[in-house]
Amino acid sequence: MFAYETHQLRSAELIREADNDRLVRAALKARRAERRSRRDEAEGRVSTDSPRRHRAPRTA
């Protein structure tokens, strides 16, 4: 009987962890979508994809 109860507790714990992981993934997905939508707006990022300044190579 003890093994069955332990199994039930572990099963419930795994289900809670899975629900929590799904919630975290959904929040991250929503956050990424929000960033993407802000980036696509007209008054979004001003700079281009090129680096801001060209740096000289490092010297020895």
C-alpha cells in the first residue's frame, strides 16, 4: 500500500511540474510575441542591423 501511495504522490507532483512548465513556456512565448510586435511598429528601432562603429583590430 505504501508504494501505491508514494506513486500517487509522485504522479501528482509530476503533473504539477508539467503544468508549471507549460505556464512558463506560454509566458515566454507571449513575451517574445510582444517584443516582435513592438519591433514591427513604425516607431520601432532607429538603428540598422550594422554595428554602430567600426573598430580597429586588436593589437598584440
